[in-house]
Amino acid sequence: MDYNFHKNSDCINKDDKYFKIIEASSQFLKSHNVGIDYESMCETIMELSGAKFVAFNLFDKRQLSFKTAAFIGDKKNVKLINDILGINISGFQWTHDEHKTQCIVNQAITVFDNLLDLVNNKIPNLLINKLISTFKIGKVILVRIESGDNIIGDFTLFMNTNSEVSDYDILNIYGNQVGLYLERVRAEKELYDNKERLRNIIDSTNAGIWEWDIQTGEIKVNDRWAEIIGYNIDELKPLSINTWYEKVHPEDRHRSEEMLDLVFQKKTVYYSVECRVKHKEGHYVWIIDQGKVINWSEDGKPLVMFGTHIDISESKKLADQIKDSQEHYQTLVESSYDIIYRLSLDGSFTYISKAWESLLGHSIDGALGKSFRPYVHPDDLNMVNGFFEKIRLFKKSHELSGYRLKHKDGTWRYYNTYATLIWNKGGQVIGYVGTARDITDITIMTNELTKQKDEVERFFIINLDLLCITDFKGNFVRINKAWETTLGYTNEELMMYNFLELVHPDDIESTLKEMKNMEEGKSVFNFVNRYRCKNGQYLYIEWRSIPYNDLIYAAARDITERIKRQSEVEYLSYRDYLTGLYNRRYMNDSICRLDTERNLPFAIMALDVDDLKLTNDTFGHAKGDQLLIAVSDILKETCREDDIICRVGGDEFVILLPQTDMEAADKIKSRIKQAISQTKIESIMVSISIGYAIKSRADEDIAEVQKLADNRMYSEKFNR
């Protein structure tokens, strides 16, 4: 698009800028079925702002990344910038930048004092400073491009040093106009793609398509609908329901109206009638006319109906040929997969084709001369009797679907039948003739699919577990109500998230690893990560996930309370209730775990609080507890972070010191002694006896090392 704008924005007053935006918007409205000219849009906003360089960036909401669709300025300078950065800015995909994303989301226009503030370390500062000094780049302005709540991208304006933009509202208006244009282009493309898919489906069926606005009488049809009866659509205009009534055979119109009444009264869902429609050349074409109401008013009135016409003239022609040639008719009847039958007026069989035996297992001789009724399911008998009564009453052929006939093995089979009256030469009705087709497999499959669909729907609705379907990029495809209850977001809010956005940052790596496993076809069971609630808290979620095709089917549940209880139980199992130090059980487990060659030399230090019993007897157990707590605090302060401190008895402590030689152990002992000597509980001086031993070789027994540490501790206590 060429908007014919001047290049010097300083010469353009505000009214002229408004005019330029109007002119640009006019060009947008005219630009149908052409490519999007991002560079021209950049040139326009460059003129409106006086920028030195302009970039047009498209925002990918799911990936939270940007792609530069255009970058303009002096061509030599643009090339030099690309050389400095080592990339071609136009077409470059920028990785996720939370800083810029938040600016785009939260503000229509964002002004940065310099380029470094925008880049935010995404590009080395050395390169950015070179760009600033080389091209005298000052402020950088982001102009958000949006349509409604949908953020499309931004214009990034690189200004000259000391240059200012006075009309930010002008830039905002132009950005909004561009956003509206791009949204329209997107919607037009989506509409075109949808129409193409629908057209391909319709073309593949070779069916005439009709849509009927029942309230206004207007109908819309495709080319095939008119073609079946020899017309093009223009020859039939104006199209209305009267167009149909004028073309349908008078004898068939009544049947059509009857079936429509049943649909409108909601006694049946589908409309289906075989009828004759007058061709342009004067003859009648047989069609099967089928449809369904797709829109009802709140008070239950039908509003819009959609349906198809399929040309069945050849089938009907074949039926006529059968009537004309009895011999030919008999051959076709006997070889037909469908059951062909004749009935007397009282319902007795006067003829049955061979398909009776092959489909139902009963002998023909056993059925001839007898009523059809014993073969019909009791629950369906009234429906079948009514079917034949209707044929006789209206003297028209009719069709019945979904009744059951009994197989010889006792099972019931679903059938569809089409029947009409038999007339004698005197014009009297003497019976019925018809065909019956086994539709059991289709019926069972349809019922099963419906049942499964209903079960899945109910399962999704009532299940207390978190159920979801996602793609491998982390986008929700479907979720159930339990998500809303558990995390606090509405389901509509959750569907806008990529679920990785909700995962705790420390769990992202493990989550991506499990997703990679599922991409390789592996199922995931009992995987736990943390999800952020709407209130900012995190819950522990346990997953069972199965990949299928391009989707992940998952069930999960909140196990936060279970994790909390497990942590509490674990804490109580391995901690001393008074001091909070590890207990004897944890010490024994740790010795077994740490007794490996890589932890050599392995030191064990035994400690005993002097005169604890005397303190308890003299000052009471509360004072003795204070003494133990004071000692435990000193041990925590003086030992290293990886040392394991345990209280293993009333006044006994043990410290496990992996990868600690005699020199290091002696220093630790000295630190403890020094701290203890400076500690006093009111009038009570704190004293402690310490002994340690070191396992230096793999073949040494750790139990003997521990025993030696105890002996040395007791020796020190005795000597004292």
C-alpha cells in the first residue's frame, strides 16, 4: 500500500496527522485479498512520529514471544545494524521477554529513556551501546497494536537523541487502526478457510444443501440443489419455501408437511422424506429430502432448519424397471440383501425373499401364510401396526426405522422398512409390499457412541478429580469443573493459559521431561508438581497422563494435604521432639547410607552433657530441658551445614561427619568446646564430654568406629 505521505514529520501539524490516519484507514478498508504490507505501516508511523528507525513486531500470545515482521530506516543504516547484531532483524523471532511482554500488555504506549532499558540484557550491552553511539539513538517508544482485548503486537520507534514526540495520542490512534485492520484480515482468512472446508465436504457428498429461515420463509441453497432439477440458482430467485412447494409433487407435499409437523412438535428429531420434484424439462426427479432444526426460540418454536437433497432417481428407476419385468424383478428380489415382503391386509406373509432366511434364520415356509406380528418385539408392535395403518389410511408409502425383529437364535435385530399398498386391477387395496433392511450394527454403534459420549460428559461434569485434555505445547483443549474448584480460576480463564504458566518454576524442568516422555509415547503415572492457584498459593498435584495421537489425556488430584501430612509424619519419625535435632533412628539410617568409600574419611563424634541428672535433681527437669536445648543450639551453630547432628538419648548426642579427617574433626571439637565454655544457664555452667573416631579404610567396621568414639567420650568424662 502506498499512502503518498511526506517524509518530514516536523512539517506535519496535528490536523494533517489525523488526515493521514484517515487516509491510511481508507486504504486498509480497500485492501481485500492482498498481502499485508508491514513496511508501509512502519513508514506511516515513522512520518507521524519522526522516528529514525521503526520495527513492526507480531506478538505470539501462546509462546509470549515476538517476531519482527518489518524493520525500516535508512537502508544503509539498517544493513549496518544487521551486521553489528549478526542477525537479519526483519523476520527474526525473539525469545520470551517478560519485561517487554508486560509493557505491551499493561500500557498502550511505553517510553524508554534509552535502548538499554528496552533490551534489558537480551542483547549484550556492548552491542547496544555501539548502536546508540553510532546511530545517535535516544528514546525508544513502544506503541501497542491491539483489537479489543486481543494484543497483536507493537510498533517500536527508535528516536534521535534529544528528539521528542508530542502527539502520543496520534500514535495510539494509528496503532488501534492497524490493529483493527489486522484483526479483520485474520477474521477474513479464518472465514475463508472455514468456507473452503465446508465447501469441500459438501462437494464430496454431491448433495444439494438447503437452509430454511422458518420465520421469514427465506431459503438458501447451493448450486447442486438447483442442478438436481435442471436450474441454476439465479433462475430460481427469489428463493423461498414457496419455491419448494411449487416444485414438489402435489402427492408428496402432504407427506413432507406431515413429517415437518412431527419435527416441529419435537416428536422426532430428523425430517426424512422421499419425494418427487419437478425438473426444468417437465419430468419429476426422485430425491430423498432430509433435515434437522438447528435453532429453536426460547419458547420452543423452530427458527432455522438445515438439510440436504440427494438424487435417488436411479434407485427409483430401478424399482420401476423391476415392476415392469417380473422375471427381472424376481431375480433382483431373490439376490437382494434386504428382505422383500408382501403382506395381506391382516398382516399375513404372502411372499418373503430369501434374505429372510439369511438375515433372521427363520424358514420361509414356516412364515408364509402366518402373521408378521410374532416376529416383532412386543415393545415395538404398536409402532409397526401404526405404520401399516398409516399407509392404508393415507394411501401413501411410508418408512419406519428402529423396530426390532426376532432372530431364530433368540436375539433381536434392528430393522428399517419401506412399504406401500398393493392394488388389484379393480382398484382395491389387497395388501402391502415393502423392503426391510437390517440396521442393527449401525443402531448399536450409534447408541454406543451416544452412550459413551453421554458417559464422558457426565464423567467430566461430576468427577472430583482434575480432568483435562492438552496438546504437547501445554495448551488446554478441555478441562472439567474440578479445576475451577481447586485452583480458583474460572474455566474460561484457565483455557486462556498455557498450563506451563501455572507450574512452579522449580518444577518446570521435571514437567518438561515428563512431557518429552509422553511425546515418545510413554504414559506417566504418579508424577507430582506444583500448580499456582488464583490467590498465588501453590498446590501439589499428582498426575496420571496418557498420550494419544497429538493430545495428552490426564487425570490429576490435589495431594497438598497428603504431602503436608507425610512431611509431618516424616519430621516426627526422624526428629527429637525437644531439640528438633535428628533422633537415633535417623542416625542409624544415615550411618548405613553414608558408609561408602566416597565419604572416607568418615568421622563419628559422640557427645555427652555433663551433670544432666544433677541438674534435673537439683533444679528440676524444666531446667534440664533448657540445658539440652542450649547444647543443641550450640551444636547447630558450630557444626558445618552438611554435618548430621543427632540427639540419641537423654544427655547423649552424636554428630556424623562424612569426608572429615582427624584435623577437621579436631577443629570442630575445639569450636564446640569453646562455645560451650562460654555458655551458662543462669547459675549452671554448661559442660560437655566429646570423643570422636575416624573410619579411614573401606574394610573398617563402622560399628567399631562408633564404639571407639563412645569409649573416648566416656574416657574424657571419666578423666574430668
